[in-house]
Amino acid sequence: MGLVKNILITTAIIALILFLRAQAADTETVMLTINVPMETSLEELENVLEVFEKTNTNGTFFVPGNYNHTSVIPSQHEISCYTNSESRLAPLKGENLSSELRNCTGVGFRAPHMDVGNASYQIIREEFAYDSSVYHRYEWFWQEPKGLEQIPITSVLMLPLDSSLSINFIGDFFFTLARKSQQETVVIALGAQDLQEHLLDFEFLIRHYQEESKITTIGDWLLSSE
């Protein structure tokens, strides 16, 4: 049974790759976004920053407001808010909700675990230039916020590119799929800690897109689209 299961999984992955190739378009813009959980060490963050430096590219870092090492992120990158303490927003109300969103440094916002909650949108609209909390193919689960620019967490897979659901689930195939899932505008989300075992894959992913595409931050892309 184990062999049959592995064959079925491999076949499904290959079929998905072929499907994505068939859907591929010329990629003009790529936005690399990095989620930085509270427990991310300084060394782990610096390892990711080193890849950006080697490839001379910029990214958007979603960082909790109370994170200790934000200051080491160079100014050419974009810092956006990942709540103040990386909390799940949907259960929160009133002052507890406000304390997670107010006074959180960042151009834009992303809710951990896609757990944004409709009550959060008014504050997000007041505090940030954009929201990147949900995968748009599933947006019918959430109330569409008015007057708030929305960028999907990811544009290349049916699962958000979050540690437990993607990198750990499909391993190295994650980066293969990310390279094959070309669209005119691509958003890719990665976890700083999960990248530690995939730094070379990450560098190869960047260099793959550098050949024909522009890699930029979400904020800069929004400005250029106005």
C-alpha cells in the first residue's frame, strides 16, 4: 500500500506541474514575501537576508511589531506588519484586537495563518496601505473590505505557502512548483525559519525569475501600478 500511495502522490504532483506549465504566462513582476515568526532567531533572519544580498533583490518582510531583530533588515526591503505579537485575530475584539494592529510598524499588513477576521478590516484600512491576509481564490469566505488594497498571500498554489502546509508537506517540490507557476504577476510567501534548509533552493528560485522578470516589494509594485 505504501508503494501505491507514493506512486499516486508522485503522479499527482507531476500532473500538477504539467498543468501549471500549460497555464504559464510571461511573468513580468515577482513579489517575494517573507513571514518572520516571533521565534525567528537573528541568525535565521540574517541567513535569509544574505540570499537577498547575494542576488541583489528586495523583498517584503512581514514582521511582528514586538520582534527583537527588525532593525537588521536593510532599508531597501519593505517591512510590513504581522500583528504586534503574531496573534490569531479572528477571536479578538475591542481593545485586544486594536492592540494587535495599532502602532505596528509596516507599510502593509498580513494576518498570521490567514486568520484575519472581518472585524479587523476597518483598523487595517486605517493603519496600512494594503492587506495580504487571504488567498484570493478563497475570498468568498471573508467579507470583501471596501477601500482596502488587497494582495493575495500567494498566487501560485492552491495552498498558502505557509510552513506547515507547503514546504514541509511537499518538500523540494515546493520550489519546483513555484518556478513553474508563472503568471504575469506572481506573489510568493515563505517562512524565514522554513527557508533555513532551503536557502540554495531559494537563491535558485530568485535567479530563475531574475532572468526575465522584475522582483520588487508589494508597496513599490502598488505605486508603479497607480
